Amino acid sequence: MDQIFDRFERLFKSWVAGDAVSGADTGRRGSGNSDFDAAMDELDDFLDRGRSETEARERSESARRAREDASRTSGAAGSRPGAPHPRILSAFRTLGLPYGTPFPQVKTAYKKLLMANHPDRNSATPEQLRRSTEISSQINAAYQRLETWTSTGVVTED
């Protein structure tokens, strides 16, 4: 939504500066002001043409960003281009799952492991409490890493 407000700001500035083309065709391509044209195109996408073109543009930008992120992280220590990142493999192992398990199954395994290893359930002795707290934090970190990787394609470095 911030992008729309940024576009409206540039549109308003172009109107105030008097750069926009006057008349019935105001806001159409070829006004000579790139900010004005881009803002009007985005406004047309949002209002007239529906969300499909805007969503397609956002998907292509998102895919481009994911490729750039992948190219930056593909050179990370211990990984080869095309191979799964070692942190992702470790997260799957922590949850006791094979690499590539669908996310709904990851979530189910996470909940079962957390239920079995939760500190509130395993607090009979201080040692048991410490151990269950450590295991729970590892399970949480692995799940969060997989959740982020599944939704954005970015490997977190926490």
C-alpha cells in the first residue's frame, strides 16, 4: 500500500509543478513525466483493470528478488548452486523430516515435537527443564527458518 501512496505523492507533485498534460487525456501515457505516467498506470491497474496485472507485476518482481537472493546465498559456505542450503537441511533434520517435506507436514511435525519437548511438560528436575528448554528453542528456530524459507525463499542466518 505504501507504493501507492508514493505514486500518489509523485503524481501530486507533478500536478503542482504543472508538468501533467491538461485536457481529457490527462493521466495517459505520453505526458512526458515518467512519474506521472507510472502513477497513472498503477492507478489504472488498481481501479480499471483489476488486480491481475498488478499481481502479475508483483509476482515477477518477487521472483526476480528471490533469484537475486538465491544468487547471493548460493555461494555460502558448504553449499553448491542448485543444492539445498545446509541450514535448511539442518532444520529439516531437527524436525525429523526429509528435505522437501511439504510445509503442512512440517507444521504438524513441529507441533508434535514441541508438545513432547515443551518445558512446561518436562520440568520435574532442573536438568530436565534446562534440556527441554534447549530442545524447544532448537525446534522453534528450525520451524521459523523453514517457515521463512518456504514463504520467501530466503535462508535466515540467526
